[in-house]
Amino acid sequence: MPKRGSIILIAAAFFIGAFVPGAGAAIKLKLMAVNPSDTQKQLVPIKYFLPKEIRKEDVTDTGGMQIEYDPKAGCFFLYKEVDLEAKATATLRVTIADKWDISPEDIDLLRSKAAERLKTIEKTDQYPTAKLLADKIQARLDDIANSQAQAGNDIVKKIELSRVNKEIMSQMDNDIQAMDYLGDLAHTDDDTSTVKYAIDADNPSDEVVDTRVTHFLPKEIKPENIIQPAGFSLGYDSDSGQFYLWKNETFQPKEKKHFEVEIKDIWRVPEKLLESYRKDAELVLKRLEVTKYKDLAMMMRNDILRDINDIETSQGEVTTLKERIALYPINAQREERVRKNLERMKALLGEMAKQDPAPANTGPGKLGKGVSNILRDVKALEGIRDFSQVLVKKFIPKAEVWRVILDTVVFTIVFTFMVTLIWALRLNKEDSKKLKKVEKAKSEKTT
């Protein structure tokens, strides 16, 4: 009876997986198991987790292995137990579909989307800066097309690269939809300074170790922010939504290594961008000053200036990169509020053109009769709403609401009936008086 090996120890210590590119759109996996014993026959379990992109139908040849799904890992795995003599090895070959090619059609589709989106804002103020962003998108698509060819037959690199490129394309698709508002970011991107981002790794053991150094980047960092990767390759983890750097390194016993990656300092909202927001807000407010949207626009402008001032003040108070990285999420939220408020102010200009087209000589005090204070109207309606809510919430428990409604309906019916009855009686009385007068006149005439 062969001795059964531990699935964890055997698989972890003596399992070797190698990727071998196959012909066409298929990839061959070579899986190897080893019996380390010099004297005993063993039942060795082979377990291999497939890449997360692979579905069950993508495995065209299981090599005699079972395929199952691990819900915790979120992927399929291959499994088989093999009898191995002492010091023997077993090699299994599995064929899977190549899911890591980005087709030229997908790249061309994004190119077309960017070009069409740019056409829709061709005659607007945002066009020049949006054109900069569109050019950057086209350049990044060129890089994606070229990088696939550079991966060659290195399937591990191809998988890592495919995940990165697909995430970049997803982000570009979102950027295309908001091209008119993100143009300012592209305009200021070239002026962004760079920082040295430190990565430290060490070998605590007393032996030489060949290992993979992996370092997850802050969530704000995108591939285009990395200037000099210092020999690292880029990967993407879909579970955490983060990019990471990785490279294979050999460490001597107790050796420590220090790497410095040059990255754009994206943890600082550019002053030029903030100044651009400030000027746009003042310009839009000036055009809305003689409209019914003046008060509303002024409130939005004040919110914009407050957030801009908070960003500028906080950025002036931090000195180290670590402090800037910690502060950035707060300022990113402020900057997002600024952009949204500016979008709303610009939308009011469109509403003004639709509803109250102003004549050329319009000035303060010369608005038409149809122009009213929208903020006042909104506040009046809100006052009615609040008053009704107070009546219901404060004085009438929720359980009594339907009883009150029913009582009100009954009272209305009774009250209407009583009014109708009184009106009918009074009408009948008046008719009786008129009838008596007519009869009396007739009797006098006869006599």
C-alpha cells in the first residue's frame, strides 16, 4: 500500500508548474510532481490553481485531472493523486485557452470612442484641453498594442501585462465619457513633479534565496504615473483594485536590498488646476449674476472657493511624502466636489439659455417680468414641506395617521351635507314667502 503524502506539504514543496506556449490561441501547462523519498512509494496529490480568467470551458485538455471550483480563492483548480515510486517524478500536460490577448478590434474601438467624444465638444471652451487628454489616450493605446508583442512567449509576463492593460483600458473608457471635464487634468499633468518611491526587501535566512519581490502601490497610482520602474514589472490585482510592482531577485544570506522607483507626485493637487477652477467659477458666476440663478450660483461659487482654499492650506502644512500620501484622499474628495459644483454652475448656463434668453442690452434691474428668484421659490416649497412634516411627525403618531385621514373625510362629508341641508331649507323658506306674497296679491285684486 503506497504511503499517502500530505496534500499541503507535497503540493507546496514538490510541485512545479511551468507555462509553455502552444500553437494558435491555446496554452499548454506542464505540471510536475516529485516523490522526495529515497525508499518509499508515495501517493502524491497534485493541485494547481488556474488563473482567475480561466473558466471550466476554457480547459480543453485536463490531462486526466479533475477540475473543481474554489469559492474562497475565486478560481478553478486541477487535482489528481498519482502513485510515485521512490525519487520518481510525474509530468501532466494540460491545455487551456489563451485569454490574455487584447484584440486589435478592442483597441480600435476605444480609439473611435475617443475621436467621436472629442467631436461632440469641438466648439466648446473645453476642447483644447480635452484634445490633450485625447492625444494621451491614443498614445497609451499605442503602448498597449506594442507591449503585447514585447511579452513574446513569456506567458507569466503576458498574463500580468494583460491584467494591467485591461484595467488601463477600463479607466480610459471612463475618461472618454468625462473628457470635457478631465481635460484640465491632462493640461496640468506635464507640470507634475516626481518623487523617489522607496521599496525595501530582505532575506532573513542563512541561505541564498531566489524570490519574487512584490510591492503594492497606493491606490491612487496609475501606470502612467510611473516614470522609472527600476527594473520592476507592473501587475494588477482585481480583488484589491491596486497596481503592484514585481521582479525576480536573488538574495544572499541576510542580504537587504533598497530600490527607488521614480513616480509622479500625484499626491498634490496642482496649483494651476486649482487656479483654473477658481477662474471658471468666477466667470460662470459673472454670467449668471443677472439671472434668476444668481443666488444659487453664488452659493455654489462660495462652496468651490472654500474647498479650494482648504486644499491650498492643507497642502502648505505638510512637508513629507508620507504626510502628503495620507492627506491626498481628503483633498481628492474636495477637488471632486469642486469639479461637480463647477459642472452644476455650467449646467445653469444651459438652463438660462433654454428658459430665459436675455436680450443683448440686459443689465442689472432690466430683467423681464417672467424672471423670478428661483432660490426663494425653492425655499417657499421647502417651508411648506417642513411645516407639513412637523405636523405629522410631532403631533400625529404614525399609527394614528390613517385614523386622522378617515376622520377628516367623514367630517368633510358631514359638513358638506349640513351646509347643503341648511342652504335647501333657507331656499325653501324664501320660496314660501314669495308664494304667500303672490297669493295675497291675487286675493286683494279679486276683492
